[in-house]
Amino acid sequence: MKASVTAHKDFTIARIDDRVYSAFLEHLGRAIYSGIYEPGHPTADANGMRGDVAQLVRDLNIPFVRYPGGNFVSAYNWEDGVGPRENRPVRLDLAWHTSDSNQVGVHEFVDWCDLVGTKPMLAINLGSRGLDEARNFVEYVNGPTGSYWGDLRKKNGRADPFDCRLWCLGNEMDGPWQVGHKTADEYGRLANETAKTLRAFDKSLELVVCGSSNSDMKTYPEWERIVLEHSYESVDHISLHMYFGNRSGNTANYLALNEKLDRYITTVESTINLVKANKRSRHDVYISFDEWNVWYHSNEQDRAILAGAEGWPHAPRLLEDIYNFEDVLQVGCILNTFIRKSNVVKIACIAQLVNVIAPIMTEPGGAAWRQTIYYPYYFASIYGRGTALNLAVRSPGYDADIADNVPYIDIAGVHDEETGNLTFFAVNRHPNESFELDLALQGFGAARVIDHQVMTHADLRAVNNLANQTAVVPHKGTGASVEGARLTARLPPYSWQMIRVS
Ligand code: AHR
């Protein structure tokens, strides 16, 4: 079968914000404890941070990591995580029915961000708490010494402000499961007043207001409209979340789900524009897609863990999805969607980063390894930076539950204007047909293939685990070539690939 694509240097979508390759870490399960932090681990540094995990994270070149939640943040007291570790209280976590030793708090997290070359995106509790705690937290993190909170931070070991620029105003406040869940009007007013107050402290902060937890919520997309009617002028981004699963074992439907993601983004983009027009505003609000990933493999195991747990366990093995090869294709399609929506999606966070629905897994006292989905995320983060191209794509398609005529070939293109390099990420969703890709390169002067990485596997259910950490890995592709401004390549059935030309 054949897919024809045209890329033209002047047909662009937008400059891709590097922050779409961000990630998320929550005090949940083993993300923090025995994830990034494990004093006594053979690779741990003096602060107890695992060196093997830090290296795998560093390799990903992640712009921002969102922290500390998630549902966790909606009953979190940030003060519990500062000051001498021996004085920090153990608290019950109401979101995940566990307990937290608070041995990692904002100081340790920001130091870890420095260690792995990323920046913090901090979330504020607007569930059980409100405006006053929010302003105290921001002042503690960013305020000058010579004032109460800045001096307390200094006493706790850090004189210089942490200078965190990006803040989330709560988490999934539309969700009835959330501690302190609110109606859109209640939340919109609180978010706006909180944003105004934080801006009185520092008007240059970047603020993210909560949108819908997913596009199946009954309140979606009215939630977005109402929340933005309240807060439009005081915020910079509205957050969206979406998790993907193949519970019915239908690969064709599963791999079509980024059509739903695309529609979700487009609808919220329209809602932003509606509110902007209603307000006659010149201000722009963008989308922060700050939780996305595959999440379904561990659901049953989690029910069993929580049903069998006595009391409030510390760092149990919750949400430990073991990803398979099929999920590589899904993650590839999701990342392609963010590239194609780069005009409005300026931040996106893979949820999460370590152990909890994560590309990186660890064993306490033992190894850290890359899950299958690490690879499409890695290649997108490293090479998917530049300008998104508005590709003209002609590919046969198939009908799925979510949409008709879903193209078998899902492709995104990125032009790095500094180097002149072009990078294409393509997924072949066809179960048994190879595609001949014929890609016209107009106006680039590209002459040769500089890299071709392929992920394909005979078994969609193949996984990487502690015993076999490299069952699903990328391989160098062969046969891709550029001749007379045409890139040609063979895309095998059920495959992900990255082709780079220069
Ligand atoms: O990432 C896991 C959970 O998913 C987060 O805590 C919550 O925000 C979302 O529902």
C-alpha cells in the first residue's frame, strides 16, 4: 500500500514549545519513594536520590516536571515537606489511601530538578485549602529573604529564591473524586482570586487553571467556558488530562484514540476563542495537557492491592502499568497529535515519569530500566523540537468506533530551522500491510537520510520487565532514501519510526 505526503517549508503550524515534552511526578505509589528517592540504594547520592534513575531522566531532556500531584495535591500541606527531615510528620494521603513520610518536599524536589536538568512546575492545593496557603507557598518558594517566608526558607537551607515560574492552580477540580471538588463557578472564582493574588506578588508567573479531567466528563466543555469566563485575564494556560486504554483488546479502536484527543484539543481551543471574543480580550490562553499516557494495565492489580492493604501503606506498588509494544504505537500517535496541535498546546506532561504509569521502572535496591514507551517519548523529546509542518497526507484509512476513515499512517513533521534538519515520526496502524511512504520535500534542500529508527515487534503484547529489560527496543531502519527532493521509505505493519533527513 502507498501513503503520499507533501512537506513544504512555508506550510507550517507553529513553533513547537519545548515544554510539550514535559513530565509529571506525584506522591503516589513508588514514584517518589523507591522511584527517584531511595537512600541506601547503591546508586543514591548524599541526598538519597537514585543515580540510575537520574541518568535515565536526564537522557530524556525534560523541560519541566509537574509536582507534587495529581489528586494527592488536593489534601497536601506543603509545610509538611520542609524543615529538618526528622521533624516532618507522616500524613495520611486521602487520594490514594496511603501514608506519606514527607521525606521529599519542595527543597528536595527542586534540587532533584537541578540534578536531572529539568525545571519544576508546582501544583497548589485548591481542594482542601485556599488562597492564603497558596500565596504563602509561592512566597516561601520565590520570596525574598528579609520577609517571613523567605527567611524560613533560608533557615531551612536555601537563601536564594527557587524562582519557580510555572504554577498549577489545583488539580482536576471538576472531578467528584477530588478532595474539595467544586462546581465550575466555585472553582473559577477561587482560581481567579488566587491568580490575582499571586500576580500581586509577581505578575510574571505563568499560571495554569484546571480544565476538564477528561472529555467524557458530564461538565465538559461547559466547565472550560465557565472557568475561563471567571479567570481568562489572570491565567496563561488551561489544563487538560487524558488517559488511554485498550480494555476490550481491540487494537484498531485503541490506535484510533488520538482522533478523540485531537477533537478534545480542538473543542477546548474553540472554547478559549469563544471566551476571548466574549471578553474582547487581546490576551491569549493556551492548553497545558499536563497529564497524558496509557493507563489501564494495572487497574485490577490496584484494586487487589488496596482491598488487601491493612491500614495506610507507604509507597505500595500502585498504578504500575507494564507497557507493551502496542503502547509504543499509541504513545507515538499521541505525541504526533501534540506536534500537530502545537499552535495551542504549549505544555504537555507524560503522566507519570517513574514507576507510576511511567516510562521508567525501578526495583527497590535493584535495577532501573526503560519501559517500551520510553523510546517514542525519548526520540520526540530529543528530535521533535523546531517548527511543526502542516503536512498534506494521503493515506487509506479504516473505520473505528471513535471516527471513520482513520488514516493507517499517522505522521508528524518537524523542521529545525537552525540546523535545517527535518524529522518525521510515523506510525503504521495497519495490522499486516507495509506502506511505501512517498514524501515530497518542497523548499528544504534536504539531500540524505541521517537517521532512521524503527520499532516493530512480532508480538503486540511484548514488554520490557526486570527479567528482560530490552525485549522491545528501537532498531536502525534500512532502505529509506532521498532522491530528487523525495523521501521514500518502507513502513512495516504495526510500526513506529523516526526518519531524519538533512
Ligand atoms: O496520574 C494519576 C492520577 O490521574 C492523578 O493523580 C490525577 O490527577 C488523575 O486522575
